[in-house]
Amino acid sequence: MPYMKVVIDTMKEKGIRDDYVVLVGGAPLNEEFGKAVGADAYCRDAAVAVETAKDFMKRKHNVRN
């Protein structure tokens, strides 16, 4: 967990942050933590992460439901 912010900050430094969707989650984390490290979203578990990732990709590619 301590390196999540380091990874996101490094992505920013390299100019690639906007090329990726960063999701964080799991039992020890919460939405506040996700915001603090600069993630795009917090997901409580893997199932939610899959749906969240699908939503991000739909928005990125302007796909309508």
C-alpha cells in the first residue's frame, strides 16, 4: 500500500498518468485513501473493479449503453 502514491506520482512525472485508469481497493483501503493517492476510483472488491473499469472504458471511448 505505501507505494501506490509513489507509482501514481511516477506516472505523472513520466507524463503517462492520463494514459491509464488507476483503480485501488480491497479491504484495507477506502475511498478517501483512493483520492489521497490520486487514483481514478476506489473499488471495494474485484467484482466492483471490473464494472468500474468497464465504465471508465465506455466513457473513454464514448460508448453508450
